[in-house]
Amino acid sequence: MQQGPSSVAPAAPVLVIVRDSGTGDSEPSILGLGLIARTISSAGRCGYSRIYCVAADRSGQQGVTTVSDWGSLADAFAQQSAPLLIAHAAVLAESDWLAQLASRPLDMWAARSGKLLMLPATAVAEAFAILDVDSGAHTFSEAQERLTHHFGQPAEIPVAIDPILVMTQADVDAAERRLLQGLVKNTDGFMARNVERPMSLRIVRRLASTGVTPNQMTLLSVGIGLCGAPFFLSPYWLWQTVGAVLFLAHSILDGCDGELARLKFQESRFGGIIDYWGDNVVHIAVFSCMAVGWSLSVSASWPMLLGVSAVLGNLGSAWFVYWRTMHARKDSGPLFTSVATLPGQTLARMLDAASRRDFIYLVVFLALFGKSNWFLVLAAIGAPVFLLLLVLLAMRERFQTA
């Protein structure tokens, strides 16, 4: 076995997709994206510097350079020095394991049999020469056999990195379930994880293959939430319950925009901004209508003071979090991930938990008895306290980083 000297993988590896001969452009669609298109988008997000596809039919897609043989690929690599990941065209690309492989130090060739092959930069030119002889390796399995014969048995890619191959309809169903499950966030509250997320994922699974965009889902969610707010003007349980159900529907649909954006690689800063501020506009509208409705029902003005406290506390907290943690962000990831710039602290974790929307279920419960306005008391106290704690947290973070 011949090995080049040890090397450490740079931050920008190269990905080569091996499409079997005779497959043409046929590939399964996974939640609105073709399998190779999903691989291209995922790899681009994970820092892969170049993406190639080896295909005898020369079929290609935007974002990938298609070559007809390994010799052409060797020519393209002549001026590059980077580690190489060779992936079977039927592999389901997932950002988690692609990112792990992109950052993994590599000093010998490794494999996940039948799915992935990895080569250090020092062995790439030699590998291309082996793959190009005798009319070239035409399939992934043939490429793996040649490299194993020349370099010996590969090291095993970590067990945690175990992508699936999508070749049958059953595989498509399994791939979609796997991608959808990956959308569940560790930061989801109890009710969001067990009630809202399962419903929003079912909705997204049906929307993924349509032309509906994440921003359209955001606007729909905000519209439904605003439609629910006026029902809290009524003192009757039936109308309050209708408003609470629309408020809950807003929360469920609000999860769909981010899920759809992540599935179809359509995240944008603008989308994150309208999602964040849309949520807060709905909350402010609901608190305002609760205050006005309560004031009218008791013919007194003091409930309006509760409304002012809740609205100003909500607005102040929203602006404070946006300015500190979101205003300067330019990356393509989720715009809002935490109320803190150092989210690992105990106070930061507590405030993150308090910012989740499980409180909506309390609104629904109170509305069933015509008492949704009681929630306004909690909001009038909690929102200003939340803002004060945010300021305290910011002062602590500034002191720690000074």
C-alpha cells in the first residue's frame, strides 16, 4: 500500500459525485428537490470548495461541474491541493455529516462502504490515475474496488456518519422521514416539540413539492394571527376560543416557514426578519385586543394600563434582542437562535426557555372559560421583567468579554 505523508484536511474539501452509467438525468425527488440537487446545495452550505459529477452522459446541473471521465477530473485538479470526498449519486446528503467530514482531519484514505470514499490531498492525483485506466471506473462500486486494490483496506468513516442510499420508493419515504426529523430543534419547548412540530412537519411534507415559498408561509401565519386578535375583544368564551385557536394556528404555521426554508435551501436574512417581527406584531395585537376588550367589559380604563405594560415590554424585548443578537448577523443560518450572544449561561438558558411560545396553550385554556384576559396580567408583569433580565444579561456578557 502506498501512502502520501500525513496531512490535515483544509477547510475547503472537494466533492465528487459518481453517477452510474446509463442513469441519465433520472433521479428521485426528495421533498421538492432532486437527490443530486440536494447534494449540491448541502455541500455548498458546508464549505465544499468545488463540486464535480462524473457521468458518461455528460448530464449536469447548476452548481456542479460535470466531467465525462476521471482523466478530465484529474486535469481540473491539476492546480488544486485539497482532500477529496467521493459520494455515490444516490446518497442522501445531510448537512450534519457533510459538515463533520469537511472539518475532519484526514491522513489516510477512508470509506463508508458503498456510499462514501475519502482521500487526503496527497493521495488524490494517484487515485485519479488508478480510476482512469482501462476506460475508467464507471460506477461507485468499481471506483471503490480499484482504490481498495491499490491502497488497501480503507479506514472506517465514523459510525455516526451513516448516510442512506435512495434507490427505491421505500428509500424515498425513509429519506423524507429522516430529513423531516432533522428539522426538530433541541430548543423547542415541550408543547412545540410534541404538538406543534408534528403538525407543522406534516404540512411541510405536502408543501415541499409545490411552489409555496417560506416567505409566503410567514405572511399567511402572521395574517391568521392578526385575524385571531379581534376575537379577544369579546367577553364571551366562544369568541375568545376562536381567537385562541387562530392564535395557536399562527404558531403552528409559523414553524412551517423555517422548516420549508431549511428543506429547500431558501433561508434568507429578509425571511428571518419578517418572521421575527411578524411574530411580535401578532403578540402585540393580541395583547392590545385583550386590554381593550377587558376595558370595555368592565367599563374601566385600568385594563388599558396592563395592555400598555405588556405591549411596551414585548416591543422593548423584541427590539433589544434584535439589535444585540440579530442586527449584525450576515450569515445564511437562522436569524434568531437565542436571546443572548453567549447562550450557554444559566440565565440565558432560562430566558431562551421563557421566550418559547408554550404560553399560547394557557391562552387557549383560559379562553375556554372566557377568561383569556387573565393572561394579560401575566404578560403585563412578565414582559417588563423579561426586558429587565435581558438588560442584566447584556451587562453581564459585556463584563465577561471586556
